[in-house]
Amino acid sequence: MKLHVFPLSPNAKKVMMAAHEAGVHAEIVMVDLMAGDQKKPEFIALNPNGKMPVLEYDDGDSLWESNAITNQLAAIGGGRLFPDGRDRFRIGQWQFWEMAHWAPATSAFIGAHFFDAPIDREKATEMLQSFAKVLDGHLNGRDWLVGNGMTTADISVASTLCYREVCGMPLGDVPNIDRWMARISERESWKSVTSDPVPELA
């Protein structure tokens, strides 16, 4: 299998972290967004949206959307990160929340920092803190978002926080998020995708 990624992207870090946690070997293929690799015909054939990440199976089939890839890698690795039953739907709940609310709120600050994207900081801060409050409240008394161990919900929601400090994300007073992120930051999978742009996924 191959993971087509631009390693600096939080969505790329998400799928690489999932592969590492699941113990799934995937060859890393660089998609240089700055060079326009995502617009090349061979990439469009894998994802007609022209976006990474993409999981390319050994038979040439492909899967796109980072949370779908994250869950697929978890399933290939045995399902520990994506358990059956009601918890699977709770994981989906947090992944939908991440894509609909959390990623846009955090990405505003990522775009402003790295790409000088325009931002209304007052409005963006208000939106970010409103969703941070939801996440922090849910984590009160919990070590993980779903169940008693790390799942793909944690990987999905944590991914954009790899740039929390460098982008100065004003989350507000979030002791439960701080505690949760400290736990995630100790994992070798997180260290791998945040310390090395193209980690080895053996």
C-alpha cells in the first residue's frame, strides 16, 4: 500500500499516525502541493478532488478523505483503534465533528500563520474557543474521547493541534485538552509524525 501525502499537512499527519499506531506498513509517496502534484493526471486518477491524502491499495484501487483512510488503516491493523459496536459510531461522531467544526476553527490560524491567509482574529478566536469548550468538557474525567483507550477519534481530533503552539491557537483555559494532548504527545506515533517530515512506517 501507498500513502500519498504532503507530510506537513495535519491531515497527512493524521493518516501517518494511524498507520504507525496500527502497525500497518505503507510506502510514503510525497505529494508536493507547492509544485502542483495534486493536479497531475496520475494523481487525479487516484482522487478526482485533487486533494491528499490518498491511500492506494496494492491492486491500484484508492481511498480518499483522511478520516476514512484513518479508519481503514485501523481496521487493517486489527481494529484496536476502531472497535466494533456503539463505540464505532461515537468515533464517527467525533470525526464528523472534527471535519465540520474543529478543523475549520483551527485551520484559520494555521492558514494565517503559514500562508498569510486573511483572518478576523476576534471572530476566529470566538469560534475556536466555543468548540474547544465542547472538547474540553467532553474530556473532563476521561483519558480518551471514546472508550478506555486511544481510537481514531483521538487521532483525527488531535491532528491539527500539532501546530497549536507555533500558530498561537488561542484555545482558552482548557486543562482537559492540555492533559489529553500531553498523553498523546508521549506516543511514538505522534513523535514520529511531528519530528520527521516523512517518517518510516515499518
